[in-house]
Amino acid sequence: MSGRGPGPAGPPVTYLDHAATSPLRPGVAEAMAPFLGARFANPSGSHRLARDARTALEDARDQVAAALGADPAEVVFTGGGTEADNLAVLGALWARVGPGPATVVCSAVEHAAVLAPAGAAARRAAGHPGAPSVELLLAPVDADGAVLVDGLGELLGEETAVVSVMLANNEVGTVQPVGAVVDAVRRAAPRAVVHTDAVQAAAWLDVAALAAGCDLVSVSAHKVGGPKGAGALVVRRGTRIEPLLFGGGQEQDRRSGTHDVAGAVGLAAALGAARSARAEESARAAALRDRLADGLLSSVAGAVESADRRRVLPGHCHLRFAGVEREELLVLLDEAGVCASAGAACASGALEPSHVLLAMGVPAAQAAGAVRFTLGHTTTAADVDRALAVVPDAVARLRAGG
Ligand code: PLP
């Protein structure tokens, strides 16, 4: 996606940060527009305009369900991926069978939207003497960032309430063995609820097939070319969750709040378009990504690829540049118009080493030079050419102390 950046004087923009967010796919804004205009009604009402909005909402639900291999009644619309993850982890934990101690088992490389609510639940329980304990247990990963199923298995037991393993990692892009995780949980902790965060995977992988065995599945619209602030949690029939938001009882009492009809329509349109284009887009992105990664590995001495490319999403290129600080490199790239990222977008801008890289066994000093380039549906060969022209130069400047 090359073009001028904001302001007439900026350099041409090369956007390689699709894992942070992807621009709207063609047709998505058009699909949403009526619900920001004349078809504005609240779908919970009973008059003709409300019924019209309700029809659109339920059509969107049908499309989201089809894309995710779910029944429409299993789709809970949320305000994005973070809310879907929080609802999965906390909702399932609060609804667990039995009053005793509980554990939440996650891979060590989960997104903060999973780890933070689980950690908060554990802290809250610890702060109430006499309350049943809640413990967050982290399953180890291998050097590519894939969860070790045997290691996860050792953490499972009677007390396991929730297991959460993402379908693909947001930083390095590693696809997780979610099917094997489900099998291990069903054997060792049959009462546990299994959640997968499919937020990054949904643009590239067949979530319906890969997450078929999971009880809860999170997606986010803006990672697949839909609007920000819209997402969904699939809650399989028979899976109990407590709501996080109480009020009007929308979404079968699982998520109160007046529906964002435009957001739901945008999520449905983006997921549908991503599904239709998946095979072609994945092949195209993988070829471009390979050219980018191979080009940078051969032109920048000391550059290392963080994970085996055969195990990561087609759009992910995660590299470590020895001897440079990622923040300084990202500034130079930004000045040249290349938008990349350090991995997880962190609102605080904190410079802490990535928990994902540390869990993979990458020393903190090496993690400091890690940069994530992520390609997506708008990425062109010209974007890759430009990154190949800009990055080696920027690394050389930093290494020379410039
Ligand atoms: N889960 C993963 C794996 C993500 O990459 C993100 C976003 O970065 C989220 C959850 C949060 O999604 P949202 O931005 O829609 O809240």
C-alpha cells in the first residue's frame, strides 16, 4: 500500500503493519454506510425501522457464523477482540462448575487481552482471604513460539477452569497446535473450557476448521479489513459464560449494550471478503514476505529471523537486527515512510522486552533489536521494494552511530 502520507510534504508511505490494523477492504465502508445513515435504528425496538436494523444485524450474524463455522445463535457481538478475549476468559472462569480453586492455563505467548484478565482474576482472588484461589499458569513454548502440548498437559487437572491458546501469535506469527491442545484438555481436564484467540489468524487461516474443537473463539474486525471496535466471541452451544456487561440483556444476556449494527455489518463483510480471497491473498503475501525476509537477511549482516517461516502466518516477517535498538530503527524507518512495529502495540509506549520473545528463549539483548513487518491485503511488490531499499540503510546508520 504505497501512497502519500498525511500532509503533502511527507514521504511516500509503505504500510507494513497489518497485524496492528488493516485498512478497510473494498466494499466494507459501503456495506456499513446505511447503518450510519438512514438505517440508524436500534435493533432492539419493535417499529419498522428497528425491525429493519434487526434484520441487518441477524444477516450479519449469519455471515459471521458461516465464516467461523458456528451456529448463528453461538455468535456474540462484542466491541472488538479485547472484549471478546476478556469475555472468554473471565466469563468462563466465573461460570465454572464448582466453588473450589481454579486455574487458567494459557500459552506464555498469549496477547495481553488474555493474560491480563486472567492475571487480574488471580490477583483479585488472592486479595480476598477465604475466597477460592485462582491461579494463572503459563505453558512453555518452543524456540519458534509454538506451545509445547506436553508442557501444557502437565498443567492440566481437576482445577483447570479455562485453557486459552491463540490460533496464531500476533508478534512472530506462529500458528499454534490448537487441535492438539483441545485433545489434551479433553483427556486431562474434561470440564475445562477451551478458548482460542483467532484475532490474527482470521485474515489468513480457515478458523472454522482449525478452531472447530474449541468452546470459545475470538475475532476482531479491524484485523481482517473491517472497522475498529467490532468483534465477536463464538460461544459453542452448551458452554457456560457469565456476562461482563450487564444491562438490557442483548445477545441472549451474554453482552448487554445497544448493538453497533454498522460494526457488526462491517465485521461480517470483512470476514466474508477475507474468506473469499484467502487462498489467493495468502499465496501472494507469502511470496512477497519471502522476498522481503530473504532480501533483508542477505543484505543486513547479523539479521536473524525469529521463527521458522513454515510455521508462521503468510503476512508475518519478524526479524532481529543485532546491535540496534528497535525504537531507534522504527524512528528511522518512519522518517523514510516505512511503517513497521516492535510487535505488540502498547498504549503506554513502554520499552519492555517482549514477553513472547523471552518465552521463546531469546535473550533480552537480542529482543531489543526485533522488528515486525506485517503484510496484508493491500501490500504490493513496490512496498517490499521500498522496505528492501530503506531498512538496510537505516540499520547501517544506527550501527555506525549515526
Ligand atoms: N488478540 C490478538 C492476538 C491481537 O493481536 C489483538 C490486537 O492487537 C487483540 C487480541 C485485541 O484486539 P482489538 O484490537 O480488537 O481489541
